[in-house]
Amino acid sequence: MKYYLVAGEASGDLHGANLMKALKAEDGEAVFRYFGGDKMQAEGGTLVKHYADMAFMGFTEVILNLRTIFKNLKACKDDVLEWKPDVLILIDFPGFNLKIAEFAKANGIKVCYYISPKVWAWNQKRVLKIKKVVDHMFCILPFEVDFYKEWGMQVDYVGNPLLDEIAQFTPDLNFRENHQLGNGKIIALLPGSRKQEIERLLPVMLSITENHPDYIFAIAAAPTFTESYYRQFTGDKKVHLLFSSTYNLLHHAHAAIVASGTATLETALFKVPQVVVYKGGTISIAIARMLVKIKFISLVNLIVNKKIVTELIQEDCNTQKANEELKIILTGEGRNEMLEHYDELLLLMGKPGASAKTARLITTYLH
């Protein structure tokens, strides 16, 4: 079978690579062509375009890069048509991928979508389009099954790929020693991996370090930036900088302050009490507030459908509030309550095996 995959960002590259590995196990003669990244390339096949040329974040950035986006769309459509795959597998990245789905469907190519667009968050009517252009949708958040059902579409919940990542993780036994972290309790700071996020959130995270002299603070630093980039924020504060060590940091952390996004769910799966923070550009946030239809922004709260972790958004994302909320989860009742809620979350999330299950369903649907 010929599989054409489209992933437009780092997370998609990771999930795409795992799915390719699983598809090879199901189909010994699998051939791949894709938009993706280094991890997918390591699984073989042909990389047509790297995601580094594709990922634009926020309304403003998208508008500024429209010409590049249209060029990428055209290149993808032309390549899909020329290669004629048995199936097109789209991974997240909805702004781009739903246009590719529409094109593929119009040209008689089967469309599978892995990791649903967050249509439940805003403009829910997009489901009507998805129903028309996607043959099979594979969801990684349990509540999405009921959401799609309300719109008359049947989808498969395959579990969450993060469960696989965490299940495969082996802790570094010399982690504290290697990073000279000492024996104190660690507070992990996860400011995200995008420049805009880091620049808005890291100063707030760092502003509370003086209030907790008995704790060790460590930043989960993104490998795409240098040490000197982070040092402009940390200055002379006693904060450790750990590159490409997020899971080891979470494994050893006592509590965390986390940028809204996938990392909030990872932190919860590691059972680390957390405060979630988010700050966007003024225009982007104003637009989002008009459009967004959800009660929460963190995946943890969305999955359990109630407030488990505190979310400090925009003007609430400040030193005083971050400090107050962190204190609540360091000891006592607030901490225990959050840990109990995490058990509820784990139950809803199910077992690892998302890539294998998705690969099995795709090959079944193709026969």
C-alpha cells in the first residue's frame, strides 16, 4: 500500500513517525511519502517538505505568511495527485490539512485523519465539512467521540499517543547528579517551545522564584534555542536550564508551572501538580475570546470536564496569582485533591497503544 502522510509541526512529526512504524508492522510492503520532519524521515520513505517551512502560529503570523502557505498547499496537492496514494493520512494541523482533505476527496483518494482538529473549541460547524471530506477520523481525546456523535459522525477513539511516549520512557537514574540539582524538591517551569510563548510566559514564571528559596527551579528548555537565549531571561537567578530533558524533569518534579498546550496533559500524566499559564497577543486574544466556545483552555480540565488545574490567562497570568496558586499545590489539601483528580483523568484516558490501534484500523478500513 502507498501511504501519503501530512504533518505540519514537531508534534505531528513525532506522531507520524510512530504511526509509520506501526503501519510497517501491519503492512510489510508499506511505502511512504510525506510532509513531515526528521523523525518521520528516520522511518524511511520520501520526505517532500520539512515542517520547519510550514508552522505559523496565531492569526497575525498566518496572515503575514499567506504566500508561503498557498505555495505549500499547491505543492502538496500536486504531489499527492502525481503519486496517487492508496490513502492520505492527515495528522492534526487543520488549517492546512482540511484543505488537502477536500482536494483529495474530490480526486477520489481515501482520507484518514489522525488527531482530530479542535473543532469543539470554535466554529463547530466545521464538522459538517469534515463529514464530507474525511472517510475515517481517529481521535486522541475521549470526549471527542461524543462531540462528533452529536453532529452525526462516527469516529474512533484510539487512546492518546502521549500514553505511548510516557510508557516507553526510562528515567535517568543519575538525573539529579548529572544536572547538579541537589536533593531538594524541584519546581519545573515549562514555558513552551515557541519564541512568542517563552517571551511572554518565562518572565512571569521566573518572577516567583525568590518567594520559594527552599525549592530548586528548573526550566524545560527547547532544543531549538541556545543557552544564552534563556540566560537573557534568567539573569543571575539560581535557575537550572535543562535541554531535551522534559520527561526526566517531570519524573523528578514536585510541582510545575506550565504553558497551556500538550505539556499540561504530560505533566498530569506524570502526576505532577501544576498551575497552567497562558498569554497571547492582544489582537489574537480578542479574536479568540469572540470565537472560542470552551470553558477551559487546558487539556486536563477539558478531558475531565471540570476545573482540576487553575488556569491563569492573560491579565491573570501575573506574579501574585502565580505565586498564590503555586503555594496551594505545594503541600496540604490542594495538592492531594489535584492528585486524586489526576487518577480520574488517567481512567478516562485509557491504555497506551494509539499508533498501533490507528495503524490496525487504517489497514482494516483499506481492505
